[in-house]
Amino acid sequence: MAIYDTGPIPNIDGAGKRIARELVVRVQNTGTGNLPANVLIEVYRITEPNAQGYAQQIIYAQNLAELQEFGTPVMGTGPVFVLPVSLNSTLIPAFGVRIMTSPDPGGGSQVTATIFTENDLGELVLLQRVLPGDFGTPVNPALEAVNAAQTPAGIRAAIEDPLLGLDLSEYAPLTEDQKNQIADILLENRPVFGYESVEDVQAALDTAIEQVVVDPDNIYVEAGASGGDGSRANPFGTIEEGITAVNAGGTVHILSGMYEIAAQILVDKSLTLQGEGDTQPQVIFNPASTVDGLVIEADDVTVDNLYLISNRTLTGSNAVVSVPLRALDNLYRNITISNSIIEGTVRSGYIFAENITFDNNLFIHNAINTQSLRFQVLRGTTNVTNNTFLGNSTSVGAIIFEPNLASYNVSGTINIIGNTMTSFNQFVNFYTFLEEATSLIIRENDIDHQTNSGSSIILTTRVDYTLLEELLIEDNFFTNNDPERLAVYFAAGGGGSNLPAVGQIQVYDNTFNFPNGYGQRPGDVVDPVFPVGFNQAADLLGMTLARFDLQGNVNV
């Protein structure tokens, strides 16, 4: 058996009155063993001093078997018992609570019992916390003051009390306004049953200090805020302010809200734009303008968890996201756009970059007769992975490699993996020039043209296939209702006379769903079993079906 005894507790609630509400007892096991099987809870009235310091008169007793099945768990901390005891009497100037558990928990169990009540406002008031064998061990009065405080001034007085023993070295230099903000945060985030230890208060204080002190590596913005300084507690009101204030390499934390942008957001330093909050922050570019929306002119930039919307009039090159050309031998590099929604009546992206990743984004393409992602110049590794492309009846291509000039070219590794496409004419159009060794991997994509007319993957004679080290189209699912179109189509025209080597176009383990047939376009040469082939112009250049290596594919 283990005995928990509070010893005398003055019959005074947090407001200095007699306790008029019921007592609440929480039994908490913070160890690895099981709670004891049985418990006896007694409430006794203090009568008069005796040899042990006081005399007791039992006013309530309840024996509870199978402790684990009794009480209401609160925040996973253990069973809570509400005791129907009235202490609102002048005959009870003090009382105590005794808890006897059987068997002794011992072993891995670390059981404590905590006694609470409520004041007239219905707020919980911590009275006592005891361990086995404790007798009249009071709660730290300084800690109790933190838990009893109801105002910022009260919290400040409690945490600044030397008896509490907090490390105030980071707190002391703060302004009065910052200290008041910290007090507000501590009040707002104080646990229902209060802070259980001085260490808990210290941790909460340290967190609050981080929120009110400006960290130039972590700047916060919140739509509609004014007069802020970029701290978590006092954010700036605009993304532009955050970009200006943050250190290079830092993070602008964009809190939930709607951010209206008159022209564009220019990122001109290395940083992360990080959307935060239960609702994805919306960045809405004013449709009256026709410029690009988010423009990235820096290396090492990440944009994560934003909802970018640009319903602007389409021009020759405008896009929701633009990475413009810095120099052909010095592209902006190491760019990541992830976990975002990119929506608009313009292109989703217009890109000149080295090492760029689009991962796990939703592209909502409402533009007329144009592409979603348009790649002009690429170096290094290009990843287009795990995205969803939603087009419309006029959407041309989801992922297009098409330069405006012959000097604009591509090299490196291009991974197009794990994407889903709906309602585009084309999934990938590789209509580009190569500078040096390049690999194109198109794998594990789900491609559904719906009612759009076009072939899924288009390869062209512009490409110097001697530089294309790997051309792999593998494990994709193609759905196309147009009987004239193909899954993989080689097209001559538009410049160049380059042809792939025999077996160079590797088409492996794909699934083709062409319910209305395929390849019925006049002049095209198509495989008799699978929807791959080439146009008449390529035929005249000497293109053959032997240049496709078809393995493991199926029709459904």
C-alpha cells in the first residue's frame, strides 16, 4: 500500500474565499508500470491540534476498485475524480485529502495525486500535489502564484519573483511592452491544471521570449497586421516587408490569411517563403496587371505551402511563378517550389534555372491555349515530381521544354515522376536543344487527357539524341479517348533532323487505355500493338519503329 496525504489545506480558494465548489482529484502515472488496482480516497476535516499536529474527522470516503476503469482521462494525464464534498462551512477552516493505493505501485510506476477545486469564476485552482509517503508537503508557493494569476500583471509578478527561481537573463533586458506580451502568452497557454513544475514555467517563458523577440533569421508576416516588427507576436503585415527584413538564408513565415499583391513579389535573396497555419495562405496577384506574379532572382530559394493565384491577362511569357534568365552561364540555381497550389489564367511557371524542383504541388491551369510549366533553359537536376496538373479544354501542355532562341538549351538530369495530369493536350513536349549530356526520365505518372486531343509524350527532331544518355518512359498509365493520338509520338518539323538510335526510346512497363483505338491520323506510322509511332515528316527522314524499345507494356 502507498499513502498520499496532503496534510492540512486551508479552506480558501484562489479568490480568498471558502471553497464552495467540488474537489477534483487527479491520479497521474508518469512511469512505465501500471496504475494500482484499488484506491481509497478520504477527505477529512481538521479539528484541533494534537500530538501529530492536528486531529482529523473523516467527512467523505470512497473505495474505488480497478482504478484504471474509473475517472475521466484529461489530456492523457490519468483518471480524474470529482468528489461530492461540500467545504463551504465555517466549521471547516482546514481539511486534508488522503489517498491509499493497493498494492503499492512501485516498480515502473511513478504516481502522483493532485488536488484541485474551482473558484467562483469556474477557474481551476491548484491546492496540493503529493507523492507516496508525503505528509503535508505544500505546492511551491511561488509556482502556485503563477497558476493562480489571472492578469498579465499577476503573471509578471509571479515569474519575476526570485523565489520561483527562473532564469530571467533573456527576459530582463526586454521592454515593458515585450514583458507584457510574454505575460499574455503565458496566460493564454497555461495548461488547464496549471504549470506542474518550475521547469515547465521556464520552458513556457523561453518559448514566449522567442515569440516576442525579433529573430532576423525567422521573420513572421500576417495579412492585415500593422505596426509590427517581424516577431511572432508582432508580425509584419506584408510578405514584401518580410523579405526585406529577413537575413539571407532565413525564413519568412507567412501566416494564414489573404495577401493581395498589386504587382509582383520579388525574391532577391536566398530565403524560404514558408506558409503556415491551419489554412494555406493565399497570395492573390491583382488581375489588373499583366506582369509575372512571384519572381525569383536569387539562388537557394524555397517556396513551400502557399496558394498563389494570378488571374491575369495572358501575354507572351507571363506566369504565376517566374525564374528569369540571369545569364546563360550563370543561371539562378537551387530553387524549390513545394506543397503549394499554383492557379491562374497565365502559365504556371516560366523557367530558366539550374537545379530546380517542383514537388507535390497542385497546378490549376485556367489559361487559354498555352502551357502550364514552360522550361526555357535548364542545367543540373530538374525534378517535376508528385504534382497534380488540372487543365481545361484548351490547355496545351502540362510540361513543355521549348526555348525561344536556339541559344537556349538544356542539359543534366530531368526527372518527371509520380505526377497526375488531367485535361491537357500533351503531358510532356520535349521540343528543345541540348547543350551537353542529358537524361530524361518519365516514370510512374497518371496521364488522362479526358476530352482534350493530343499525344501524351512528344519527342522531336530538335533534340541531338547523341547527347541524350537516357530516354526512359516507364510504368506510366495513359488514358486517351482520341483515336488519332498516341502515348509516345515522335514528330519532325519545327527545325532539326535528328533521329534517335535504334532502341533508344525505352518504353517499359506502361499501361495504355485507348478505348477508341489509336494512331488513326493520316500519314502517321504506328506500332501495331501499342500506341507509339511517328509522323510522316519523320518517316521521310528515316525514322523507324525499331527506334522504340517496347518491353512489358499492356493495353487495357
